[in-house]
Amino acid sequence: MSNRRQSAKQPQKPLLPENSLLWLKLALFCLVMISALYWVGRMLGDPAVMPVRTVGVDGEMRFVKRERLEQVVAEAVNGSFFSIDLKRMREQIEAMPWVKQASIRRVWPDKLRVQVTEHQPLAYWGEEAMVSQLAEVFEPENLPQLPGLVTLVGDAQQAKTITREYQRMQTLLDTAGLSLTRIWVDARQAWRIKTERGLLLQLGRRDVMQRLTRFVRLYPDLMAQHDRQLVSVDLRYTNGFSVQWRTNEEATAEAGQALGFYRDGARMSRADSENNLRKTGKSPG
């Protein structure tokens, strides 16, 4: 009888251990939170709930067409304030011809700010492209007619070198009152330059700046020939250069031209120049 009473007083064991109940509650809480976050994410990603209402464009734009930029931005707005793909939008803006760089940021609660930086043109690159002040070659849809820009012609992979040397050349020619209009660099890396007065200078492949410096030093003496017009100068010779003239009386570019040879600034006859080349065994280059 006493054993029955003792067994009746013993507490019943729970169906699940206390630790298991705690883990079950935690799992249910996580499930509820994940469901809530998923729902909130779906709501925030819905353009109808958090739409982008305003897009502002910053930056001074001289060449980028604002209408075209607004069209590109409008086509790229494909989500809500939170879900819109800013990286994709930036790439689409930077694909525009005159755009060098673009940045985009969100402004609460429904705005985007777009900052655009344009290429700053330094020169024309061939007949269909331009090169920027940072030596980046780019192709505008329509090539603008900008006064005072030189045309550079060469391999696009050499754009930085050609741009740098052009700026050095122009700085040197400024001292003689000359401005460049065109520079050619061929596949052999031979340089030719043309000034706004139509003067053509052959500089060759070696010692380009030294040869140009020599020409600038002697340019006043060459210009002292008042009865003739300077047409071209070949500076590829080792000890001097050759000069092509046009007489003032001639009406055409081909007629009346005389070829003069100079050594260390002193005029030579053509025969003497040819003899000098034969003796030295060096030809223009």
C-alpha cells in the first residue's frame, strides 16, 4: 500500500527535454524572422512601393547631350529605390562617347544623383576620333569642329607617347611663334609635323627633339629670306638639314621651288651635301 502511494506522488516526465523546447522556440523565431525579412525585401524591391521619383544630374557638360543622358538613365531605372542596379546604370552611362566617368548615389527617400565627368579634348586622333588631355582615345558619335586643335596620326597604342611629345614640341615651337596643325608617326616610328603656315618638318626616328631644337634655333635665319617662302625642312641628316623653298612670284605650289642644303647652319651646295653623305656613309633617318 505504501509503495503505491509513493509511486503516485512521483512527478511525470515532460514529453521533450527542456533543452529541446528551447531549441524549438529558437527555430520558430528564426523562421518567423526570415519570413518577415523576405516579405520586407519583396516589398522594398517592388518599384510600386519605393519608386525612384527623381534623378538629378551634376557636372558641367559641354559635349554630352543632356537629353540622351536622361534617356539612358530612364532606361536603366529598372527597380525600386533599394533594388535598382547602380553598377549597371553607371556602366551604361560610361558607354556614352563623351563620358569619361560617372558616379551614382541614392538620396533618401526617392532620389538618385548622377555625377558625370566628360573627356576634355586635347587633339583630333586621325579622322574619326579624338584624344583627351589624359591621352585617352575616344570616338564621338559626331566629330565636333573645334578650332585650334592639332590632328595626331599614329598607332592608338602609342597615344600617350605621341600626346606627350606633341605637348613638348608645341612648347618648343611657341618660342619661334609656330603652331602645329598635324603630326604623323608612321609604323617605323618616323615623325613628321606640319605647322599652321603649311611648313612641313621631317624629323625621322632618332633624336627627334634635338633635331627640332636645332631647327628652332636657326628658324630666324631661314625666315630672313624675304624673297622666298619656306615650304619644308628635312632634319634627318646627321650634320645638317635640307630646305625646300617656294618663290613669292610663283602662283602654284609645285612651281619655282629650290632645294637648299645646310650644314651646321651654313648653306651648302647640293653636290657638297651629297659628297658629305657619301663620305660619312649616313643617310637620312
